[in-house]
Amino acid sequence: MTKEHIQEHFSLLQEEICTALEQIDGTGRFCQDFWQRAGGGGGRTRIMQNGALIEKGGVNFSAVFGQPPAKMLEALRLPPADFFATGLSIVLHPFNPMMPIIHMNVRYFEMTNGIWWFGGGIDLTPHYVVPEQAAWFHRQLKVTCDRYDAHFYPRFKQWADEYFYLRHRDETRGIGGIFFDHLNTEQTGKTKEELFAFVKDVGWVFSPMYAYLAMLNRDLPFSERQQKWQQIRRGRYVEFNLIWDKGTKFGLDTEGRIESILMSLPPLARWEYNFQPEPGSPEEQTLQLLKKGINWIEFSPLELSRIV
């Protein structure tokens, strides 16, 4: 299995997911930009704006290579050698505040000195946390992980809790999901072929999960107050992506295309000074559920009362 084979799969996965998302949305269509990186490689950015469901969404493929910038070597603590990186990244911002934001990423990295690894994951950021939907979402991820290793889900779920965390706010970005990085044979005991099969399954589970969440939430009524809360939560999403997200930093450090790197940002967000939700409101309950370490699969009303 070569890097070209992995690159081709991610490119085809972009096409499959965009087709599925156009069907889920109903009216929205993706436009695309092909771009080249001066240092080597390039990609295809596909963007949907003002669809029936998706207000703004991006499905971005890239394959870049060459001499790594010094910032990248320093950040990843790597010895000098030529690198190759390919992957697919997705962020979808819906119109309806009852529909969650979703993010998925799958990627592969290697160097000419023999270093290689896979990374990726899926996480969900509801504007309003619905425990039953959070439990369903995590069960789908657990089933996917368990096909390969019973330790994957608990390990990658915890990793997501720790990664998608706004330290300056002491809150998680959403309800988490799974996150993994630097997966190779040394770290997992699995072959490159086995890990690639796992990463492919993570990519394939994305569209049916999003279709189910869309069926549940896309047509729910919402108020101006709920739309305001959506914009405030989008503001938190922006804070995470610009302050903490390693993918954003990697793109900037490798001199990637800025429009593609920042496609994850919502079209409209809001910041209000010292905003506090009303006591006992759905907004307050959501804020109290944005915590690390919640066992969503076995979540119960008793645990809700304990957290709140």
C-alpha cells in the first residue's frame, strides 16, 4: 500500500461525501476550487453555502509534499526529511440551531526517513445537547472502533474530550466523539493496512450518521432566542479553531491555502460580553453538559441531575 493509494482513496471519499451531502441537503450544491501549494502538492476545496439545511459547509481534500517548514518540524518534534501529507476535512454549519455542527477529519502523514502515521476523528457540536442523540452518536462510533480494537473507542473518546476543549472557557466544544493521531504500528501493534482500514471506516460512517441527525432535527421550529444562542455557540467554535486547533496551525505552518484552512469558520457568529443563560433554561443545561468525561453511551437522567 503506497501513499498514492491512500491519497486516491481520500480523493474519492471527498466525491462520495459531497454527493451524499447534496442529497441530504436537497437543494444545496458544492462549488469547488483546485489549488496548488508553492512548496509541492495542492488540493480541492468544495464549499456549499445557503443550502436548504447547510448554511455553510466545506469538504476539503489535500495532498501536499516537499521540504517541511521549520515551524512544522519544531511543532511535531521531527528530524529533517521530506514529507507527504494527505487528508480530508469536513465542517458543516446548519441553518437550524436545533441541528448540530459536525466535524470529520481523516489524514495520513509520512516522511522519507520512514516515519508515518494516521490521524482523524469525528466530533459533534450541538447548539442544544440532546442526551439521547448524543448517546446514539457515540454508539455509532463505538461500533466502528470495536471492529478493530475494543480499546479504540474508550481511548479515542477520552482523547477527543481532552482535545476539543476550550481551556480558557473550561468547557468542551461539544459532546466530543473520537479523536486519534500518530497512529502507527509502534503505537497500536497493528499494520498499516489494518489502520488504513479503520480510517476508511471512520470516513464511511460519516454520511449515514449525518443523514440520521438531519432527519431528526432539520425541520424543528426555532425562535429568535435560539438563533441568538446558536450564534453564541458558533463564537465558541471559532475560538477553538483559531486558538487551539492543531489542524489550523498545521495548515498555516505548511503554507497552505488560507481560504481552505479557514473554511471551518461559520458565516455568522456572535460574542456578547459576559453572557449568562437564564437559570434553568435549555441554554444553561447545554452549557452544564459541555464537560469532559461524560459517558454518553450509558447516560441517564440520574447522571444529568448529578452533572447539573
